[in-house]
Amino acid sequence: MKKTDLFLQELNNKPLANSLNGSARKRIWLNVTEKCNQACIYCSAFCDKNINMKDMSFLVAKKSIENALKEFGTNQLHICFFGGEPLCNFDLIKKVVKYYRYINKNITYSVSTNALIINSTHLKYFKKNNFFVQVSIDGSPDIQKKQRPYISGYEKEFSNYEKNVKFLIKKMGAENVVARATITSNNIYLSGLFDYLLQLGFKKIHFDPNISRGHDELDLGRYLGVLKKEINSLVNKYYINYKNNKIISLKPISTYHDILTGKAQVNKCEAGINRFCYDVNGKKFPCHMVVGLPGAEINEAVKIRNKSCDHCLYHNVCGGKCLGEICYNKKDIKVHCAINQMYINALINNLF
Ligand code: SF4
Ligand code: SF4
């Protein structure tokens, strides 16, 4: 039997608590706008040409937050301002924070931005209000142009992009910023991508495989051999940089590392349990990953997600299926599973 299988079998024999308990942090995503200055090739949520780009109103934001507080039965909440590009409706973000500043001090905030129009006014505001900033960035300007082109088509606008990102990290502090990269066949060389993001100054990085529909050319399933090599080398690189204090977290590697070494509990999909997402009209969805999808489709996916993955050797580390993955990949999450297993195998081989 392989070392990884033996290790996982032993782990599965131990009683493990999962993290889905009543005390887990409750979070909502508020889609404050559908407007965006980029037209990412994998974005199927809002950038369809036939969608009227709308902003969320303050009334809708307030109703959504009140609904979440009531449903969760708590006054502790984390709000992630999402979009589109949320800075296209910065006024609403300020209104929400100002309104809740005095009536609920237990709300914390983050914003998920592409950082293209971020400026010192935004950053002063985010710093002052203890925001956490997630930057959507898939790689160098060449990759960005290919994968996240400007909606205007005016690609020269990328010339200041790296400067913007460095400025953002300097002003916010690296511990308050995460780079989130969507991995497709265009930016599959993960170890080079990691070097690039480190060199920009990021110390928190998150790699997520693309799950959007109707883009066969981006499909990672055809590149699993390349990915395996890249993941092995990424794990080695992560440990070297971690020891030298150059990286704080690299997900999913750091998450799986903490679970494998007993520092953290396994994460399960929290969609509709500890998190909701509200679209610009205030319609509630279980997660930002499934916004806009028909209710029947989501409900069917919830049933699939809730079926246990106990048959899988990796279930006590991986945590099981992601609702978004099930919806977007028409229930076939083989690629998602293969990638998760590669990360876990590489970590076990490196650690033990
Ligand atoms: S649907 Fe996916 S992204 Fe959303 S909570 Fe579940 S695992 Fe996380
Ligand atoms: S690898 Fe796939 S089958 Fe295994 S636990 Fe994760 S989601 Fe479930």
C-alpha cells in the first residue's frame, strides 16, 4: 500500500470533529454591484452581455444584513463586499459601514476587488475601518490581459497595475491582503505564479481552480499531469518560503497542512449553513459561487453535496464537495477531486 493511503487510512480511523458547528463565523457576501471594469473570460455570473448592470441600493443592503442577522440568530457577522467590481459602488460600502458602526460593533468587513481602480482614498478608508482586502489576480499583466481583459478593451490600462498592487499591499499591510488566483489552462504553472505573487509583496495567496461553465479551452482536466508536477514543486516552495517568513498562507496547501498536522479541523462546504450571498436585488443564495443559478438546480446540488464522501480515503482532509463545483460541473467533480488529492498527497509525502 502507498504511504499516502496508509497515512490517510490511519487518519480516518481517528475520531475527527468537523468545523460546521454553531460557533463557526457567520459570513455574508453582498453583491453591491453588477458593474465591472473587467470582463473575465470565466465570469459567467454577471458579464453576459444581456445583463443590465445594476447597483445594490442601501435599502436592499440593509434588508439583506437584517435578514442574515435574524437567520443566523447572532449579532456577529462578517460582510464581504463583492460584485462585479465593488469599488464601482464604493458609496454604498461607506453607507453600510457608517450605518452599522454605532448599532452593531460586532460586524467585520472585507472587500473583493480587482484593484484596477483602487486609490489612496479607498485604501485610507479600508485601513481605518479594519477591512481585509482580497485581490483577484491571475498572474502577470500578460495573463491578466488574456484572462481578465478590460471591458473597454484598452489594455494599456494594465501598465500601472503592478504599481497599484504594490501600493495596496504597502498601505494595508501584507497580513490584511490576500491574492486570489483562478487557475485555468492559461496559468497552470503554479510555481512560477507563486513566485510572481510573492515578488509583488503578497504574503497570503489562494489558488482556486476555475469552475465556470462552457469554457472547454480552460478545462484543467486535460492538464492533470502538468498540475501534479506543479503542485509537488509548489509544496516544496511553500515550505521554504514559510520557514523564511516570506509567506503567511498559501491555500489550499496551508489549510491541508494544518488539518494533517492536527492544528485545524476539516473544512466542509458552508454554503447556506454559515454563509449566504445576496445579489443586487437582495435575493438570497447559499454562496457567492452559485449566485444567479436556478433554485431547483441549487437544491439538487445541495442533495448531492450532503451525500457523504465517506467512501473516499481523502474525506477527512478534503472535507468533501463544494456546492459551486457541483452546480458548474454538472455534478461531475472528478477534476476537483483529482486536484485536491494531488495537494494532499504532495503534503503527506513532504511532511511524513
Ligand atoms: S459552495 Fe464552495 S465556495 Fe461556497 S461555501 Fe461551499 S465549498 Fe465554499
Ligand atoms: S476528494 Fe472528492 S470524493 Fe474525496 S472527499 Fe474530496 S470531494 Fe469528496
